[in-house]
Amino acid sequence: MIAAIGLVIGIVLGVVLHPTVPAPLQPYLPIAVVAALDAVFGGIRARLDGIFDDKVFVVSFVSNVLVAALIVYLGDKLGVGGQLSTGVVVVLGIRIFGNAAAIRRHLFRA
């Protein structure tokens, strides 16, 4: 219930305050969102499997975002930022769809 309340508060604050992302950080925002979604889907899967640990979830969430952003940052510095961004999105997308499939199998037994 606390997570749902936090989500609602976050959405309301975002709509009311209209936060902006500084221009130098804008290329990293989509990657950070995909990395965060990977952690969320992994957390949902772990919860359904009965092995969820909140500490593991928080560490996974933060580390996914930081590592993904670091990979893209290094790619930008090396001049291959677009390729590494695509690679990160593909890898995390595969993980998200794998977790989504496991969640579907668990919920619908299909």
C-alpha cells in the first residue's frame, strides 16, 4: 500500500511541479527509465515467486540505473554513444520481456 501511495504522490508532484531535466542529462533519461523498468519488472517477478527482498530491489534499482547511465556516458566519451545506448536498451528490453513472460506465466498459468 505504501508503494501505491508513493506512486500517486509522485505522479501528482510531477503534474503539478512540471520538473525539467537539464539538457546535458537528457540523453541519459530514457536509458535510466528503461533500467528502472527492468528493476521493477524483476521485483514483481521476485514477489510472485516468493523471493522478493526489499534491500535487493533497492540495490538492483539504483545499480541498474547507474550502470546503464555509465555505459551510455562512456559511449558518448568514446564517440559511440548511440550504439551503446541501443545495446543497453536491447539488453534491458530482453530482460524486461523475459520478466514479463514469467509474470504472465505465473498469473495466467499460460
